[in-house]
Amino acid sequence: MDKVVASAAAAVADVPDGASLAVGGFGLSGVPNVLIQALHERGTRGLSVVSNNCGAKESGLAVLLAAGRIARVTGSYIGANKEFARQYLAGELEVEMIPQGTLAERLRAGGAGIPAFYTPAGVGTQIAEGGLPWRYDGAGGVALASPAKEVRDFDGTDHVLERGIRTDFALVRAARGDRHGNLVFAKSARNFNPLAAMAGRITVAEVEELVEPGALDPDAVHLPGIFVQRVLALTPGQAADKGIERRTVTA
């Protein structure tokens, strides 16, 4: 039951080239930076990543992206990530953009053993009708486009069929965790982390504070340890290293 691993390198040692990863985080909040850096140092490439966005401000998944280690991204936001946009438009990266709520539910459904579900999000758009550019040819043309999806009427409203997502591995970050893998997230840093953890067949969690079993109030646990296979305890310095995406001040 003790799922604690000795190092970040050991935590990702068996992630092979070409693996699929569900990664928690939103912007710079709740991103498993230590595990991502370990994967970068290992040299793993050809990754298919499922995450809300692909890193920000040269941190998080942007580290793997800049090194050319990511082959495909399933996400809902490009934002100000210029390298993400450049690789996508140059045909170096395959990208499946989907509505943010649909992404969340596809991860949750996959983790819950639900193969597919219907949602009204995307009906009447290229999400349902197909034709969204998944990969460009580098010359302005579309090399690979999204296929059409099944649409079905429920109570007079059309809904599009979306598939649940399962990945080989998942990388997440939590505020507290015990040796059994039970996790507690801090406020908005929860974001996609529980959903990504559910979707991974092997889930690795980096935790800012490691506690002994029984220290967490069962009613306060956000993600039960059944979904987590490995736990990495961060150092105080790693736990305190949290970036700010847009610093604002008031007069």
C-alpha cells in the first residue's frame, strides 16, 4: 500500500517513447512541474498529451514542447503559447481542440469506465460536423482534419457523441497526499488534476506535503488512492516554487 517513490526519475522511469499522458494543471496552477522536468531529463519523446493547455511561460508542458518531445496534444486552450501555435501551424504538431467542459467530462468518463457520452456542446459546429484542422501541412493547407461525429436527438435537442479518454500515464500535483495515494488539492489548483488522475492507467502524483495514512480526514479527500499508483514527496523548495502567469498590481 505504500506508493511513495524515492525520486522523480524513478516515478517516470517506465514512461516509454510514444506514450499517452493526461496532465493536470491550468495555466501555471496545479501543474506537476517536477514530474514533467524528470520526463524531459529522461529524454522521452513522441508523447501524446491530454491537458487543458500545453504549458505557459516556458514552464510545465512547454518544457517538453520546446524540446520537440510532444507529437500530439488534446486540449482546449492555446492562449499566449507562441511555440505551441508555431508548431501547430507549421505542421510539426497534431492538435485536437475541444470544448473545455467536454475535455473535463471525457477525462472523467474514461476514468469512470464510461466509453462515451452525449453532450449538446459543439452541435452545429466543426466539433460535430468535422473539418477542424488536426494537422497542417506547413504550407497553409490542412493535412489531417477531424472526422464527423454522431449526432442524436434527445428530447428535441441535438447532442454530439464524445468518447471517454484513457491514457497510459497521468501526471498530477496535489497539496497533500498520504502513502496510500489519497490526495487533497488546494483551491483552484484542483482544476483538471482529479480528472487527469482518473484517466491514467498509471497515475503519478507529486505532493507538496506527504502525510501518514490516517492523517487526512476521509471526508476531505478529493481523490481516493484507488486512482493513484505512485506518490512523489516534493522538497520544501519544490513545493514552494509556484509561478504567477500574470502579475497585477493596484495603485
